[in-house]
Amino acid sequence: MSLLLLLIPLITSVFLLLGRPSAARTIALAATLANLAVSLIVCAGFVNDGTFNYEISFPWVAQAGITFRLGLDGVSLLMVLLTNLLSPLIVMSSYNSKMDTESRYYGLLLMMVAALNGVFMALDGLVFYVFYELALIPIYFICAIWGGQDRIRVTLKFFIYTFVGSLFMLVSLLYVYLQTPGAHSFAWEALVQVQLSPETAGWVMMGFFLAFAVKMPVFPFHTWQPDTYVTAPTGGTMLLSGIMLKMGVYGAIRWMIPLSPEAMHTWAPIFIMLAVTGIVYASIIAVKQSDIKRLIAYSSIAHVGLIAAGVFAWNKAGLQGSLIQMLNHGINVVGLFYIVDLIERRTGTRTLADMGGIAKSAPKFAALFMIIMLGAVAVPLTNGFPGEFLLLNGVWNYNVWLGAISGLTIIFGAIYMLRAYGLAVFGEQSRETANFEDVKTNEWIVLGVIAGLVIVLGFFPQLVLNLTDSSVNRILGAVQL
């Protein structure tokens, strides 16, 4: 089953890139729905005891101890569900966008889906690195070919940041690999058993952190993010914000901390300080934004800063909160960026001052926008609330003052999101919004599914927490700080 999650999007991607069929959108949607179906089947048969399910393993470079090994525990299954839940919505969101050679666009999108699934399922260090780098290639071309103004400069900056960061991770990974006893191995179990001195572990942890901090991104490694999110086509922005940034958080949980736990006492306070600084910094900038797409880009930095702080607190509340919030943030931010895309296509502007009165001509759109916005603000009984509560609890248990400062994300989030919603939806109609069209069928499906998830996961967060509980206990038990 785990191999199918790779092969379905990968084979379809090659077919779309080489065959250039006219029905590229339909084929891409069918492939992503097939992957979602496989993910749900995997979830139905999943044994939730903290061990790896659906393992496959065969030698890749046997002489060097490299094995193509995939598997799923509760943490990785949650990320696979996120990837394969959002990918058909991302495909459907592009249905009304006109683009040249759409078979290439959907082919690259599916290649990225395959790489993301590989990242979350890899149980061999080098296989993880290969998929981690592979995910960078399709998103680079998606942004460079179909992006907006100044896309080449912005995309090149993004590529350099992420590629250079990944090289530091590779050095750390190779060092730990060379310390494995006997015949060297990249297997996850072999790597986590290596005992490092605190000083050496500090360098190893920093190598991983530079790679993952760029991907999240954590302050001050975030400077590529706002421009890239704004310049990328909507599908690219959704992939980046909804799924790709989760690679960094997942990498910290699965690889960085388990491979160098000896350095956590030294580096965790610094990492949490950077994460909390990013929460406040990005929130203040978001409040001042007039471009709604840039506002949501900065809000994403703030939310991911809180997720990162929960991870580095390294307690059960923080880890569980980070996992459920990765899922919920991905759902909410994809919905918000799609809403921005619909507004821009209908009005020709992203400037809040040029909007207003959308609810008068598009009440369904306004209602769906409100539900998704409330989820992003973490209103109780929406999906954002359980995760933020657990994250703040985890950071508070680590340090009361940092927990209190982190709580500002709720206040700031309410300010900038309610302000944006009010300026766009209420008040008098402007020239740009006078003839604003309500949601079409495919738009209704995408936004309806996202709004439904906001409500369902708000009422039943235990569905996610039960899935990850045993794996979180196992990870915390294996990494005693």
C-alpha cells in the first residue's frame, strides 16, 4: 500500500509530462482521488500501536547500507492523509485557471505529491534526503513558469535558501551514518541508536535545523516565504503553504531531535525563542498588510512559529498540538489562499481598500469564507482551537513567559483576519466588487469540503489525537531529554 502512494502520482506524472494528453486535469484529479482512496484504506487497516505499518524494504545500494524502506506510524500517516486530502482540492482549484501546457503543470504537481508522500514515509535517512530534495524540483518549475511578476528572481531565492539548507542536513546525516556500529546503515533505528557527545550532537542538530528551519520557515530564515507565496500561482502557493512547509516540522520530529537528543538542552531554548519571535514579528507585519495574499503569507509564518515552539518544547501536549495543528493549518491556509485567488480573479485586485460589499452579491462565498476564517482564528468548535490550545499548553509547561507571549498569536490573528474579512465582505460595494459572482460548482465543492473539515475537526479532534497518541508516546519514550 505504501508503494502505491508513490507509484500512482509518479506514473501519472510521467504520463502527463511526456504524453501531453488533452484531458490532463481530469487525469490528475483521478490520480489524486485514487491516492486519497488508498490513504483511507491504509487508515482503515492501520494498527495504532506506535510501530511502523505497511513497511516495504529492499536493498538500493546494499554495499553502503542504503535500503529503499518505507513505512507508516501515526505521525507519518497523518502527514500522508494531509497530502492526499489536499491534493485533489488543489487540482480542482485550478480548474478555472487558464494556463499554457496544463499537462506540464499537473504533471509537476503530481510529481511533487509523490515526493511529499516519500518524505513522510521514508525510514532510511538517505531515501528521506532524496525525496526531500526531489520535492524542490517540481515546485521550482511551477513557480518559475506560471508565477507572477518577478517570478524568476523570487523563485531563485527560494531555491537557493532551501537547497543550501538541505546540504547542511546531508552533512549531519552522513556524520551520524559514519558513527553507526559495524556495517554502516542509514536505517532510522540504526541512526537513532548512535550516542554522540553533547558538543558533536550540537553541530549535528544545527545542520538539521538549518534545513528544516528554512522549510518551515522559522524566523529569521523566513525571508524567502512572503514573496514566494505571493508570486507563485495559486496551486503552487497551496502546495507550499498547505503541505511543503510541514516537511520541516515533520523532519524535526522524525529525524533532527531523535538523532541528536544530547543537544536539546543547549539548543531548544534558542529554537523556541526564534519561533516565538517569529510569532510576534509576523503577526505585527500581517496586521499592517493591505495586500490580502501577503497578509495570509505572514499569518502562516506566525502559525508555523507556534507549531515549531510546540515541537521544541518536547512534551506530549506540544507534540500532539503540533501534529493536529499541522493538519488544521494545511486545511485552513489552502482554503484561504483559494479564497484570495477567487477574489483576485473576480475583481482584478488583492488590495483590501479596493474591496467591500462582497456579501451583498455573493452570500454563499461570504459564508464559506467566514467559516474558514474562524478556523484560522482558532475560535472554539473550529479545527484551529484544539491544536492552538495544546500548543500553548505545551509551551506554557516549558516556560510560562514564552507561553504567555505565544498566546499573542490568538489576539493578533483575530485582529488581522477579522479586519481582512470585514474590509472584503462588508460595507459598501466598490467598482471592483459590484458584480462579484457567487461560487460555481467546483468552487463550492473545494470550499465546502474545507469548511466541512473546519467544523468536523473542531467538534471531533480526538479522531486525530487518537491516531497519533501511541506514536507520540513512543517518540517521547525513545528520546529522553
